[in-house]
Amino acid sequence: MTNNDKEKNLSRFSEYLRQARVVTFLTGAGMSTESGVPDFRSNQGLYQSGINEEIFDIRVFDRRPERFYQLAADFFGSIRAAVPHKGHLAITRLHERFEKTVHVCTQNIDSLHQDAGNTDVLPVHGTLTSSHCRGCGEAFPAERVWDAIQARSVPLHQGCGGVIKPDVVFFGESLPEAVFAAAERAMVAADIVVVAGTSLSVYPAAGLPALRRPDSRLVLINHTPTQMDVEADLVFHSAISEVLTAAVDGL
Ligand code: OAD
């Protein structure tokens, strides 16, 4: 894409946003890299650093929780230190300044969309802000898990001896039903769906944009190509912060 094409596509994106009443996002780990949190599958991603998907597998967690609590420290440390970037803030401007109805379906567990002031965030892969005992189901505040992650030790429930796990969705677990149902409704309601920073390789989240209405627009922002590029109205293989800021500035 030449610079000219990019400018034209950015004005088209602004125009789509101007025409839309409801804007629904699906974001992935690439949304957070510019805040210093690594993604999973790109060259600098978590899965290239000697860690693989097993760390988030519930069967592995239940057998050997110490693996998760030993390996997660750096990753979760980067989440703790992260603050929203101008791409997150551009999404906030869409509803605060331009009065769009904005739904943010996210696979991210880092709460950066919420920190940026977005009010309708649907974390379909759960959250780090709460946790539960795998033994008896008792709920614990986030701090209990954070302290254990930092200490690289397994947090145990004093009462039943069960292992405490953050409420993030591991492979082999169901997605939070009500949150996922709301994300499905948000896709159907959208006049424009913006997919940003996801390789679209993990289902069912990756299937959400396919629920959009035939008359809605689809815009993809991802450094690398995805399977949905062919059906999108606009594709940007560029940095999310740059594209979202420019598109919202152009409104
Ligand atoms: P991936 O790591 O699979 O994909 C992130 C995508 O974002 C990559 O294709 C990058 O090229 C792109 N990217 C990174 N930084 C970017 C930037 N600043 N601007 C534009 N594009 C950028 O992450 P997800 O698709 O989110 O699940 O992964 C899905 C799920 O797999 C995660 O929720 C997690 C993981 O295993 C669980 O842990 C259950």
C-alpha cells in the first residue's frame, strides 16, 4: 500500500465511523503490545519465549499449578505495569466525544480498555481482577493471585487446601456464558465491526465477527494478514495506535 492509498483508506475508515451509530470492536493481544504487554504468536510473542499454550491449559494447571505460577511472573508483571495507549483512548473518544454506542469485545485479560474509560467491555477470555479456588469455588480478590505470581508460588486456600486460579479462561474451560452472549449480540448490533490485533486463531472468539449483519462494515487492523482479510471492507497492516488515532481524528 502506498502512502496515498493509506491516506485514502484512513479517510474511508473515518467516513464509516461517521456513518455508524453502533461500533463494535474485537481486540486481541496486539491491542496491548504498544502498552508493553507481549502478544502470543508474533516473533516477539510469549509463545516464542520458551512458553507454549500448555501454560494456559486447565488440565496441566490442575496437575501441575506450579508451572503456571513459575512461568507467569514476567508476563503478568508486564500487564501490571501497562497503561492504555492512544489507540485505547481513541476508542474511548468514539463514545465520549462522538457519542457512538461502542462495544469492546476483547480476548485480553489486562483491563486496559476499562482503564482507558470504556464502559462496555466484554472480556470473553475472562479477567485477572478476580480468582476462585479450584477446590471449593470460593472467590478471592485479585491481590491473592498477584502476590503468588510475584513470589512464583502456588496460592492455596487455607480452608480446603485447593489451588486458587485467576478467572482467566484456560484452554479446556468454557468461556463466561453471559459475557460471550453479550459479545454475540454486540456483533449483530454493529454498523461497523473493527477487528484489531488478533491472529483470529482461537475459537470461539475468532468466530465473533462472522456474526455481523451483511450490511455492516468490517475493518481489520493487524500487522500480519489474517483469514478475514479477504472479506474486509478495509485492511490495515499497520500499528493499531496509529490507525485508530488517525481514523478518529478524521471524524
Ligand atoms: P496473537 O498473538 O495470536 O495475535 C496477535 C496479533 O496482533 C498478531 O497477528 C500480530 O501481528 C498483531 N499485532 C501485534 N501488535 C500489533 C500492533 N501494535 N498493531 C497491529 N497489529 C499488532 O493474539 P490473540 O489473537 O489475541 O488465549 O490470541 C488469542 C488467544 O490465544 C489469547 O486470548 C490467548 C492466546 O492463547 C488464552 O490464553 C485462552
